[in-house]
Amino acid sequence: MAAFDTSRTTYGVASFANRACAFVADMANTVNAWNDARITTRALAGLTDRELADIGLERGDIDSVARSAMIR
């Protein structure tokens, strides 16, 4: 009768791969958030002061609105 032990771990190989994938995913999320903030800033900057007032914003609020979109 033979016994085969399959309960051994890979000693860090899987955890390194998981950390590497998580790092790449975090970088992709950061780039996507930056791009969303850039697009938001451009769109709001293209509006007139009257149009901004219609949606309850002032020109000085554009950066804070774009930054709050990056945090989400």
C-alpha cells in the first residue's frame, strides 16, 4: 500500500503570483480612475458659467468634483 501526501503548500509561489496580479489590477484601476477624472474635468471645463450654475457648480468646484471621482 502506498501513501501520497497532497497537503503541502507551494511555499510562497501562489502568494507571489496573487500579489503580482493584485499589483497589476491596482495599477489598471489607478489609470482608469485618473482617466475618468481627466474626462470629467475636461467636460466640466467646457461648460459655460451659466451651465455650471444650472447643475449647482461653480468653476472653482471642477477640480474637487474630478478628485472626488478619483477616490470612488
